[in-house]
Amino acid sequence: MKKILGIDIGGTKIRLGVVKENGEVLADKKIPTKLPLYPYLEEQVLKVMTEFPDLSGIGIGTRGMVDAKTGVVTFETELEGWQGTPVKAQLEAATGLRVEINNDANCAALAEAKIGAAANFQKVVCLTIGTKLGGGFVFDGQVMNGTHGGAGEVGHLILYPNGLVCGCGRPGCSEQYVSGTALSRLIQEENVIDPETGQLAIPQNLFRLATNGHTSAIVVRERFLSDFAVVISTLQAVLDMDCVVVGGGVSDSADDWWENLLAKVESLKLSPLELKRATFGNEAGMLGAAMLIIDRVN
């Protein structure tokens, strides 16, 4: 069974995993992200290849926007020097292996669509609620990249015209209302005080407080989930997917809000739609990166 090196590149750490075709992880290594990124990445990959000389290919998921065809990082502002890097061409030349690269959210979506929560569905949207709001579309087993590698930028759907200014410079983007950052802002706006600490609640505890009947926490929960349901409904009107997978850090508290979200989506959806909680956590990006290659080396 073929072995693939899956790599997930984040702002602070890089995860490298040797993955078999069935998704079994043979090795898993985490290293800090260092700049300049490309020579450091190549060095680490070559080290893995000395331990696993029978690798069949390398799949990479990275933050930022990627031209999946050329393998060039087209937009990334926080990893200095990474934007414009022809990762695919350089790493293929260095290793002699096939290399595929895509956005990290797309990779997470691919993992869920291939071997995770949406393995039995054909048209899958994966939404990741972390510090920001990410998305990935996998239709018929293939990542939808868009012309410039920007498909799946769900966090930049305009949810409230003339609303809060986003980091992208436009007003009203959905990640200003549906994200961990948004949850922190809503907690401040509604002055949600945790009775156990006497301090402002932290996002991790917000939904538990709401479940326990905390009035202002309930207000935040309703605002947050109502906006999230609108995002899902809007995506359905455009994509007509059959499954939405929800993951990311905020989903760790889903036991306290999942049924509320289902009820809100039910009242807005245009046709049958399954909502699933993500199977994979932090390993989704690495697994999905490997999936970029697996179908192409058989």
C-alpha cells in the first residue's frame, strides 16, 4: 500500500505525517514554523525521506491562497516570503516525487469528504470555525479551487452590508460574525459575566453558560447561531450540497449548541441537507494534504 507525506503548514507550526492510502498514519511529526519557509520545508521533507525512502508523493496544505494547478502560493500576508513561492516545482525538483499543494481548509474538507464525516456524500461543504471562518468545497471527490484558488473563502461572504470592517478591508464579512473572534466580541457587547469567576466569560464556556440558562449568554448564542445558519442557507442556495461538515476549535463545544443550530438551519434550508460534526480535529489538514496525492499515484 502506497505511502504519502502529508504536510499541514500553519502560522506557528508545521505537521508532517506519513499516511497510507486508507488514511492510516504511520508517522506524525510537529515542528515550529520557521522563516524563510521554503528552504526549511525542503530540509524537513528530505529528512523524512531518509526514514521513509518509499514515499509515493507529497501533499501540502497551507494557509493562504494557492494556484493548485501551478503549485504557487498566490496570496499569504503573514508568512513573510511565502507568497509567490513555486512550491510544487521546487519541491518536485528537490525530491523527484510528485507534489500537490492546496489551501489548508480545502485539505481539511478533502479529509472529511474522503474518509471522515462525509465519506458517503457527493457534494460536501466543510466549514471550520476557529479564530476565523474557513471553508472548503469537495464535489465528487475533487476540491473546487476556483480560478484564482479562492473558492471556499466562506469567511468573506458579505453577511451584513456596511457592517464591521474585515481584515480583508471590506465591511460585513461573515467571519466578523461567525468565528471565535466574533464570539469574543459578542461576549463583550453583551457583557456576559461568568458567575464562577466574576469576569467576562471566555468563548470556550459561553455555550455551557447558555445551556445553564445564563440570560446574556443565551443572547450571544442566538445571535451567533442565527448568523451561522444564514451562512449555511446561503451556501445551499448557491451550491446545493448534500452535506455540511462543521469543524474547528469552536466546534469543540458543539454538545452545547448543535441541536440549536440544526433547528435554525431547518427553518431556512431549501431542500434536504445533512449537517455533520467533523470526524477529524487538528490532524484534518495533514490527512487531507495526503489525500491530494493518493488518487493521483494509483
